[in-house]
Amino acid sequence: MRAIWKGAVSFGLVSIAVKLFSATEEKDIRFHQVHREDGGRIRYKRTCSVCGEEVSYDDIAKGYDIGGGEMVVLTDADFADLPLSTSHAIDVLEFVPAEQVDPILYNKAYFLEPEGTATKPYVLLRDALVDSERVAIVKIALRQREQLATLRVREGVLLLNTMLWPDEIRKPDFGFLGEDITVRPPELAMASSLIDSMAGEFEPDAFTDDYRAALQEVIDAKVEGREVVQPEEVEEAPAAAVDLMAALKASVERAKAARGESAAEPTPISAAKSARKTPAEKPAAPAKKAAGKAAAPAKKTTAKKTTEKKTAAKKAEPAGKTTGKAAEEKTGARKAAPKKAARKTA
């Protein structure tokens, strides 16, 4: 594969140098228009509809038809001041659950490969996306146009999907949507039964383009071979990524400050450090068990402990006002002490 774009993913203050590759390719067989008699290519001249002269590429500008035969001509200077992000940056805007992105918004897919020393931050972002079960919403400038896109993980590689803007999605406006059509329960049950009978696991490799295969056989019968030339493009390499941990920490603090949160609150990095210390602090759980075990032998109180309880009870009650219930408890304690002692001796 040949890289079609080079730049960097801006993840907070972390810069991840990447190369962009088309993740898909069209397999349609393309044809040229030719002269039937001698096979010569049909060429079209760029001519002006006003003066009739042939126009070179240098003299061609972009025109916007405002109707009524009038045209607004835009030059390179008109495009220079438009709000377009740098052509070598993929800016991460936010992270959202993948199921919130409607598949109809997806347009084209591209693989991202780390370049130079960017492998570690690349893998960090990849694993963080998998762990959070989210996708990154990003902006990227491709072919002189800013596009909305998502970053997600596919087979261990970051995949960028360019997206259509919401106002580019048409709304269905069909007459039957307003009609009152009722489906009877038996019909719905039969349709559901049919779906169940045709249910299976989706395996893309099981489906083939039979028409394209047959057409290719026809072409191969007439052509013995062909040569494909793909010229290589030389592009400048982006700057190296900044210190990873420092950039991550600064990014978290900046994000918290933007939300008005206190910098003293624990950050994901400090929380991760605390999590690593958790195994050393685990004795707190056995302490509860030890307390439970200590509580059980309390039933086998010795005569000495019983005497201490009596003394404490006397101090708690006013002198000379021992109730009948308390007297009964004392008598019961005296009777119970010899039995406990006997059990202990045994």
C-alpha cells in the first residue's frame, strides 16, 4: 500500500505521527471511451463556452452558478482565508460510545500506521479506545476539505472513517409513510419464521461478485498482460512526539481546568498509581475476618471476664437500685461460669 497522507494525531498534548492508507479499494472494471475502428482514445478538449478557445489548467478557476446564467468566479486567494485546519493534523474532539454514531454517516475508511518513534503513543491510544469501548470524533483536512471522522480500532490498527455532515443526509419523504397500514399478527409471525429459517452468521468472504469475475474472464481472453505504474510521492516527516507521560498529565489537567474542576482532584494517572498500590493495602479485608473470629470465642467467657462485666454493670447503675432483671442476669452468670469452666477443662 502507498501512503496518501502524512501527519499527526493530536491527542490532548500528545502528538502521534502517522501515515494514512486507503483501507478499501474498488474492484469495478473500468473502461475508456475509444474509437471503435482503431481503438484510439477519445479525448476531450477544455474549451470556453463564451469565446470558444481551448483553456489550459493554469487558466481554470472555480465558478459557482447562482442561476440565471450568472457565475461567481473564485480564485486561490478566496480560498486562502477559509477556516481550514492544518493539512497535517488529526484533531481529537471528543470520545463517544460507538453505538451513538449512525452507520449512515460513514463515508470512506483509512488505516493509520505509526511512524518513527510514535509506536508507543499509538498503541496507548489504541488500547485506551478498546478499554473505554468508545470511538474518537476527529477533524481532518483531506483534499483541501475539512472532514468529520471517527477513530476506532480494527484488528489491532487504528481505523479512520470519514463521515458525512448531518445536513448531507437526506430525509426520506415517501407517501406510504403517512398511510395507515396494519400488519396482521399471523403475517408478522410468518415473516418472523421466515427470517429465523434464513438466519446465519455474516461471513463476508462467502459472497463474491460473479458479474465482475465473468467480465474479467472475457477481458483475459483478449489481453495477455498489462503493466501498472504507481509513482511514489515524497512528503516531509512530521515532528517527533512529545514526552508521553508529561503530555498526558498536562492534557488531563487542562481538560479538568476547562470544566472548572479542581486540580487537586485525582487524575486518571494518580488513580492508576493508587490502583497499583491496592494489592499492598488488601490486609484490610482479612482484618474483618479476624474480627469475626475474635467475636466467636467471646461466648466462652471465663469467670474473670464475667466478674469484669459485673463490675462494669454496677458502675453503670445507681447504687442500691439493682433491678430484678439485673439480679437474675447475675445469678445466671454465676451458674453459667462453672459450666463454661468445665467445658474448657474438658
